[in-house]
Amino acid sequence: MKRMTHWAMAMFALLLSAQTVADSLASYPKDWPNWPVVKESVNLPADVVLPPDTSLFIQESVKSYSWINNGQGSPLTIRVPPNKVEQYKTHGPYTDGFTAVAVSEVEGIIWVTEHVGGEAIYGSYNRKGEDISATHPSLEPEFCAGCHTRYKDICVNGTCTEPVLKVYGD
Amino acid sequence: MRWSSKLWRHLTINQMLMVSHLVLIAVVILGLSYSRYQSELKVRVEQQVSLAKGAFTPLLTLFSSAISGRNYANLMMPMTRSTIWEIEDLQFLQLSGISDYHEKVVNVRYAPPLRQVWRTDVEAQELSEREATLDNLLNLKSQTEANNHVRLNKLDYLINKAIADINALRNSIQLSKYNGIHWNPPPSAYQGYFFDDEKLALHIKLALANHNGGELWAVFDASELDTFKRTLLTDLVKEALIALFISLALIVAVTAWIVSPIKSLASSMRQDIQRIDPTKVPETQRSDEIGELARSYSAMVTQIHQQMNVLQKLSDTDPLTALGSRHKYNRVAEAFTAQALSSGQHVVVIIADIDNFKSYNDCYGHTQGDNVLCQIATIIDQVVGRSGEAFRFGGEEFVVIAKAQTPKQLEQLTTELNQAVSRTRIEHTANPSKGIVTLSAGAVIVPPSISNNIKQLLEVCLDRADKQLYQCKHNGRDHVIVEPY
């Protein structure tokens, strides 16, 4: 009976998501510019030559976002709400609410990570707070979830542990 | 080894050639057929392996990346599944490895005929955690106000995701107990592929690119390969039989070509050597070794004939007097007599003896005795002439066989032998009342009407002539007695 209920709910959710496909799930946090910067990284350019031992996860990440800034890359800033800085340091577990934003500085893309019921959801916005998740497949929330929640070995509680700049750390 | 040498000993060259060539040809044909079978099968299997590997090549990065970060979703998503279901003849696929960050076992299986994919590494704790998450999300949803559409939307998404995850986990747990997978991983010795011809399965193994190592193990339906194998085997057996048949015909022909001239030569060699005509020895026209053997044999026969002629001449001639020997008499007398009688002529057999010749030797010495023997022999030879032949039987004893149209002529010939010797007037003081060398002779004349066995006839004649000679000696020597047969 419980399984049947779950099945019906899943079908309902699917119908709902079909109507709102590509819409950001996470909301836009208006005060994100006031959040502290916890990490500075980059969206690597399209012509980057990665070292041969670069992890497959990073390779997939670079491939996914190489289109940003017409393939020229961009600095990336991670900001976390003050109340979640400590949670971010341990990669969760996270309390509900906004968890982090990643800002692609040149392109002005703001990726938002939010937690609901301990589960991560994602959204993509511009600096004006407009939902841009439908403008590129890699900005869809499902695409974000595809990496941030499904790489169970790398991404814990919806945030990932392997920074892009680690590739060039040495 | 002893039994094989015994076996060979009992075989003729013909059989030996047949058996050895047949064995040789059979070994060659079997060896070539086996080699071709292995080679063609290997090429076909490797072709299938290449196709199979090619089908996975575009997916290897996805698989490696997923195992590296334990991304089950990527491995089980509909797009991945449908790509795998499209791979022709794929019966089973397993992706396994160790994740690169937390070194956890990752194992996902696909059963294309069942259109199923499942994890075999699901732990009970993982399922209970997801169920707890779902309960929590459902609880939160129930506490959310109905007009808070944004939050409800977020919760519905997460609930839907949790349900999907739970269903997938339960499905994996259930399918992990599925015992329809009856393939075992190929032996470790087969690093690239393994063709299981019992289960008609082609196993492929590919290494994944994640740091801690991963492996793709795929099983393909290889019944097409089995069909190819059977067809190949049938074709090879047919070809081998045709080759064997042609070889057999060639072996029979070659064996006959080699053995029949040997038999022909052997047959020639079995003949009386004197009757073999060296110019008609078989196979001398051949240009091969057998021709060489035949020509050598022909030359040998010629040489033997020459040596036999020399020997015959030596044995036919009395070395002292040059008259015919007793051996020659034995050889020619029968033919001479038979020929003369059959042509209507009379034949005389004469035994002559120099009178008191022992006394001559005693008186004049053996050298002078030999000289007398030679003189008498010459006289006898001259008297006999063309009418017959004279022989020295030994010592001072001579035998003559001669032929003539009338008995009178033969009687005269016998008397002439006696008189011719007397006319030479050779001194012989030890020959009482004569003082010269004299000759006595006994003779038997055979008329042409006699048709007895010639050999026996001659024996009788010699015996009777010898008795006549004895009678001559008894009558005082220098005497001749001739009587008809």
C-alpha cells in the first residue's frame, strides 16, 4: 500500500515537473552579495589543457561549463550565508534554507544551492534575480543535481569536495 | 618400436608406400585443416570481439566517470539503459570497480533481454536512510500551507526523487537475488575475451579509466559464432575428404609408377641369366632412378654373358690339345646327335686310345708324351674335319662323334683315324712289335632310324665303344672295331 502511494505521488510529481521543466528549484537569495566569500575558483576556458591525471569528475565539470564567457572562462566565487559557514566547512549536514551561491563573475551567473528537509535543490539566476535555468542545458536544476547529488563519492549533502583549482594545486 | 619394425617387415614396398604416403597426407591434411579452423574461427571471434568492444567505446568515459564518483544515476538513467539495450546480442553486462574517493565497491548489472538494470552493492542502511528521508519530506509537506506553492513545489520534487531512489534501491535488492544470470566470469587467463562454446557465449572484458580500477564484463549471444563454427567444420571436413581422395588417387598412381617397373625388373631377373636379352631389359628407357637401375642391370647381364662365354670356352677346350673337353662333349653331344639323326644321317661314337702310352711316358718322359698327345689330337681333328667333333676325355683317351650319309663313310673315318696315326711314324720303342705310336679305336654307328632317348643312346654307345676298344687292346692293339648300334 505504501509503495502504491509512493508510486502515485511520483507520477504526480512527474506531471508537475513536466510543466515546470528547467525552472530553478532553489529560490533566489537577494542578499547573497552580503554573504562572505568562502572560496574563489574558476570556470575553466574551453581551450584549457588538463593534466592527464585530472579526475573524471573535473573533466566532466570542465566539459559542461566550457561554454561560459564564450569559452574564455571566468572567475568563480563561492559565497555562503553567515549561519552556514561552519556547516560548509564540513560539507554538511545542512539545515534548511539557502546554503551557497557560486557566482560566475564575468557571465554573471548565480548558481544557488538550497536545502529543504536536508535535501539539496538547485537554481540558476542572473544578477537581476531572473531565472536563467532554461537558457542552457547545464543551467537546469536537474543537471546540477546530476552532479551535486548523484556523485555520491564526491558530493556530500549536495556540495562537492573536489575543487577545480586543485588540478593546478601543485 | 619392435612392433613397428615387424609390421614394416611384413609389408611390400607397394603397401609400405601406400601406407606411409597415406599417413603423411592424412597428417598434412589434418594439420592444415586444424590450423585453418583455428585461424578462421579466431579471426571471426576477434571480429565479433572488435564489434562488441566498439559498441562500448562511446560509453567507457561515462562508465568510468560514474564508477569514479559512484554516480549510479548516470549508470541507470533511461538514456544509458536504452543505449545498452540497443547493443546487438548483448545478454548481460556488469560494471564493477572501486570508487576513487572513498574506495567503495560499485557494481551495476544489466540484463538487456529482461530490460533490467540493478545494483548489487545496495546495503540495507542505504535503503532505510532514503526511506527516512522520504518520511521526513512527506512530514514537511503535510506541515506546509497549501498556498505556499514554491515550497510545495520544492518538496514534491524532492519527494518524487526520494521515491524514485527508493524504488530503484528496492528493485536492485530484489534483482540481486535473481538467479537467471548463469554466466560465470571468464577465467583470469583470458584478459581480452573468452568464447564459451558450451554456453554459446562470448565474454568481453574491458578496463575502465577510473583511478582505483574498474571493469566492464559483457556477455554476448554467440550462437551465430557457433553456426559459423559448424559450417566451417563441415566445409573443412568436405575439403579434407576431397583432398584425401585426390591424394589417394595420386598415391595409387605414383605407387604403381614406382612399383610396377620394379616388379617388371624382378620378373626379368628371375629368368635364366643366359636367356636374358640385355637389349630387351624392361624400363631402360626411363630417365629416372629406376631407368638407371634397369640400364645397370642390362649392362650387368651383358657383362655376365661375356664372362660366361669366356668360361664356357675355357671349360669346352682341353688345355693341352685344344680339342673339345669332356664338359663340351656333355654339352653338345646330345644336340649334335639329335640334329644329325633327325636330318637322316648316321652317327658314329668312337672311343680311341694311344697304345701303351704309359710305357711311352716312362720311356720318353712326360714332356715328350704331351707332345705326342698334341700330335695325335691334331691328326684326329684333321681326320674328323667337318663331319664331327673330337674330344679328349683324359690321359690318352679321345672320343669322336661324327655324322655321314652312310655307315660306310663312318667306318672309313674310324679306320682312317688308326691309319693316319700310324702314317706319322712316331717312334715308340716300348710299343712291342710296332716300334711306332699306334691308335686303337672302338666305334658304334647309330642309324637315323633310331629314335631312342638321345642321352641314354649316347651312354649306351659310349659303353659299347669302350668295350670294343678293350677288345682291340686284347687283340694286340693298333686295331679298330666298328659295329652298328
